[in-house]
Amino acid sequence: MKDYQATVVKNEEIARGICEITFRLQETAKVRPGQFGAISVGGVHLLRRPIAVCKAEGNEVTFCYQIKGDGTKKLKNVGAGSVLNVLMPLGNGFFVEENEKKVALVGGGVGIFPLVSVVRAYANEKEISSFIGFRNAGAVCALEEFEKSAKFVAVTDDGSFGEKMNSVQAFEKALAEGYRPDVILSCGPTPMLRALKAVAVRENIPCYVSLEERMGCGIGACLVCVCNLTNGARARVCKDGPVFNANEVNL
Amino acid sequence: MANLSVNLCGVSLKNPVIAASGTFGFGREFNELYDIGTIGGVSTKGMTLQPRLGNPVPRIAESRGVILNAVGLQNPGVEHFIAEDLAWLKSTGTCVIANVAGQTLEDYQAICARLDGLVDMIELNISCPNVKSGGMAFGIKPETVEAVTVQAKKGLKKTPLIVKLSPNVENIAVNARAAENGGADCVSLVNTFTGMAIDIEKRRPIIANNTGGVSGAGIKPIAVRMVYEVANAVKIPVIGMGGITCAEDAIEFLMAGATAVQVGTANFTDPYAMPKIISGLNAWCDSHGVASVAELVGTLQMNGK
Ligand SMILES: Cc1cc2nc3c(=O)[nH]c(=O)nc-3n(C[C@H](O)[C@H](O)[C@H](O)COP(=O)(O)OP(=O)(O)OC[C@H]3O[C@@H](n4cnc5c(N)ncnc54)[C@H](O)[C@@H]3O)c2cc1C
Ligand SMILES: Cc1cc2nc3c(=O)[nH]c(=O)nc-3n(C[C@H](O)[C@H](O)[C@H](O)COP(=O)(O)O)c2cc1C
Ligand code: FES
């Protein structure tokens, strides 16, 4: 983990309300798939924005973010050549065990972006099947990344691109057709993760989910970002997560 | 190289820059970024006798220039700190300040007694605005500030006591004097200001607890004014905090009468805030011909006087 003075190489809209920003760092950062960075947008914004690392190649690192509130609006206007502080890599990231050959990725909304890093890391050694959901055709992006998986299904909530269903339904459809992964890796809105967990429990397939929570320090010191574990304890999303075994967290 | 060391009621600090409670855990995470032995002190996450789970999430919100938090004193309990973190934190060479809270007067005495002689200083959080009973109640009225100070002192034979004052009060100088009368060795201020931030789409407060403590850059002028008032009301040393972001901010607090300062929210904005403030203090002293940072304390000249 380092606080990089990261130079913006490019920052552009790749789908409606979604931007891709690439930074050049002073060195190659060692990033696990599913880890994130805390981006400083400066000015009156005292908190950094946690964003998943999408791609890390050489000295360059790319994040994709949805324009939501004031901070990401400001980020959208940052031009090439600007320097922002990016604290990274943070969190645990996704781990795939040696014996887990068939990996299902189930992502919804901005939750697809951490999964891009999984495809990039494991496409050669694992059989990856990606089930990716968007709100509508306007939000569709990053397909070229998911096309690197062995099997790839993209759907939308309104049916304007692909079938009209969400990514969990797309995954269930594949299960019904006889598909069975060794492990599921997922990120998306909490209701989606809850539905997926129910499927994983029913089918008895190990399932890991990446959670979102508002953060203070981003490194595990302030206990602002906690989630509830099934054993009654609380864990820090920024440091103990963001990836948790679905059986161990209350969603 | 200016002399940055300061003396706080007999405890000597390498420099006057201390990590504020709740923003720095027990120091381990920030030590992955820099050697925390280089900072003046660490005030730990607020601890209680028994572990606490704290409030539901969201626990934090942002508003221009400030943040709001309502962690609700989540902590692993004082025994866990003594067993797992204390020896390590001491080994870093920083001054160890245990920040403690309780629900009853007896809790305060018991937790102080448990930590007496084990840590360099104890900071009594009588002002945390997030815990429904306890916390707030003690810090509001001068009578209860004095009573809780007296009771905490009963548990202490060796370790100096800092009483951390709430700014959500009628007259903070009166409460500072109450702490001094109760036997406090030092006072620190300010804790957070109670506030609210609203999500207008949902028509609900952002923070699950509804209200949260406001901290960060935007509160600094209020905190400086309060530190000035308190420093002029008591004889014991004062630790100032509230929105400190850079060395110049820290110098304002020193001039207003603080012997040392704490830095909280700035650690979130820039995890290297404290080392930068320390080197900035040194540079400022050098460029202004100040041999020792302690010379700055209370040197404010009021206009018209
Ligand atoms: C580990 C992690 C990875 C993430 N990865 C991505 C990603 O790859 N792409 C993407 O578009 N979004 C991602 N998010 C969500 C992203 O952090 C928020 O959308 C963003 O912080 C909103 O900032 P804002 O300034 O637009 O909103 P504002 O409402 O102005 O933000 C105010 C404060 O609330 C925080 N906040 C608001 N919404 C969220 C949220 N959903 N999660 C966490 N903090 C929030 C902000 O960080 C800021 O501190 C991720 C969140 C986490 C925790
Ligand atoms: C996330 C967070 C948690 C805090 N927890 C505590 C605590 O446990 N005990 C305490 O005395 N103060 C606590 N505080 C208050 C700070 O120590 C400090 O008094 C306040 O934030 C003002 O300083 P700042 O503006 O530099 O942050 C907390 C503040 C924040 C932001
Ligand atoms: S954000 Fe501080 S502990 Fe997670």
C-alpha cells in the first residue's frame, strides 16, 4: 500500500454516466484482483473515494466509476496530466484456490468493474463464465474485457441489450442448463448479492462477495466501514474485505 | 533543526503532534505507511471495559469541508488492548495515550485503575456525542465534568489524566475549570460538534444514527477560539484539536495556548498528514528564527490590547 501521486493519462465517458480513468504511477503497483484504490478528489472533499481497480498494467492503473455525487462529478472533470493522490492497493481482493477450475463471475451495475480484474488475472488458467447485468443498453460497457472469459452472458434489467433479466437470473439459467462452477465470485448491489447467496447456499457452491460501504480511513484504522458477520462480530470492509465468504456475512 | 519536543504535565513528547482518538486505531495500520514512532503521540480508539459493537452503518458522511461520524465507540475492550496492542504500541517509541469512555462513574474509575501505570497518559472521553447514555451526559454540565474527573482520578496513582472536553456546551471554559478543579492534569479539546447531513432523495439523514459528530477543516476557527478561551481559563496544559490539516493550522492552536495538538480527520484526507505537519513545524520554526516550538505556546497578541 502506497499513496501514489498518480498522473491522469486519460479520463473519458465509456457508457452513460460511467467514466474510465487511467493513471500512470511512479512504479508498477502489485494489485490483486478485487483490490481497490482510495482516490483523492481534493478541495472541500475530505474523504477519498473507494474505487475498485479494473486493470493494472505496467505502471498504469485503470478505474471505472459511475458519476453519483459531488466527488465523482468533480473526478469526471479532471483532465489528462493532472495529478491526484491514489492510496492503493487496499483490501484483500479475490482469491481463487488451485483446485477451483471453473469460476463463475456474477456482477451487476458498477459491481462488474472489480470482476474485470479477475478476468484479466485468471482467464488463462481458469475456465471463467461471466454473468454481467446492466440497467439498460446505455450503461453497457467493458464487454471487450468479459469476452476474454470462456463463456459470457450480458443482460439488462429492461431487455434493451441481451435478455431481460438480472445477472443472478442469468446465472441461475445456466445452472438449470447443467452448468456448475467450483466457485462464484461476485460484486453488485446488496439485494443482488443476497439473491445470489441464496442460490449458492441452495446449490452448495462456495461464493465470495465484494461489499461496498462508506469509508473514512480506507486502511482499517477508524472502524467506519464495518459489516456484520454471521458469528455476531463486525469486520472492516476496507481491510478484512471488501471480499467476504458469502456464508460468513449477513447481507 | 528546531527543538520540537514539548512537555505535557511531566510527560515528554518528541514533538507536539498527536494522532486524535478514533482516527488512528491503535496505530498498526498507519505504521504500514510510516514509522509512527516519529509522531509525538497516539491517542487510541476510545475504549470501554467491555467490547462494544458500535452503531449500525452508514457511520460517516461528508459535507463541504467537514465530515460527520457516528461510530458509536466500537472497540475490542480494554483487556484486548492490554493483551494485544499495548506492548507493540509502546515499542514504537510514541507516547501512548489511552482514550477511555464509560457508561457510569464507576466505569470511568475502573478503566482508569486498570490502565494506571501501563500507559503514558489517559484521555477521558466525556464528550462522545454518539452513545445514548453515559458519554454525552458527563461532558455537558460543569458539575458532572468535575464529578467524573474526581472519580477517574480515584483510579489513578501514576498516570496523568487528560479530560477531553465537548464543544456542545454552554461555556467550554467553565467546563475546563470544572475538570481542573476535579484534578485533571491536562485538558484536550475539541471533540466533535453534533450535526446532521440529509440525503434529500430519501428524505432521511445519511448516517444510520441520524446525528453524527462534525470534524475536519471546517471546524477549525471555532476550535481555535475555544482553545484560546480554555487556555486563558485554566493553569493546566491544553491539547488543541479540530480541523488541523497543515503545520500552519497547528501553529494557530499553539499560539492560542495549546501545548500540543491532535490531528484526526486530516489522516483520512492524507494518510501522511502528521509526518508532513511535523516537518512543516520544523521548517516554519527555522524560517522564523524560533529555536523551540514550545516558545510559540500562548504567544497570541489580541487586537486592541
Ligand atoms: C471497495 C469499494 C469499491 C468500489 N468500486 C467502485 C467502482 O469500481 N466503480 C464505481 O463506480 N463505484 C465503486 N464504489 C462506489 C463508490 O465508492 C461510490 O460510488 C463513490 O464513493 C461515490 O462518491 P460521490 O462523491 O460521487 O458521492 P457522494 O454522495 O458525494 O459521496 C459522499 C461520501 O459518501 C461516500 N459514498 C457514497 N456512496 C458510496 C458507496 N456506494 N460506497 C462507498 N462509499 C460511498 C463517498 O465515498 C463519499 O465519502 C466502490 C465502493 C467500495 C466501498
Ligand atoms: C471517525 C472518528 C472517530 C472518532 N472517535 C473518537 C473516540 O473514540 N474518542 C474520542 O475522544 N474522540 C473521537 N473522535 C474525535 C476526534 O478525536 C477529534 O476530537 C475530532 O475529530 C476533531 O478533530 P479533527 O477535526 O482533527 O478530526 C473521532 C473522530 C472521528 C472522525
Ligand atoms: S474505512 Fe477506516 S476502518 Fe475501514
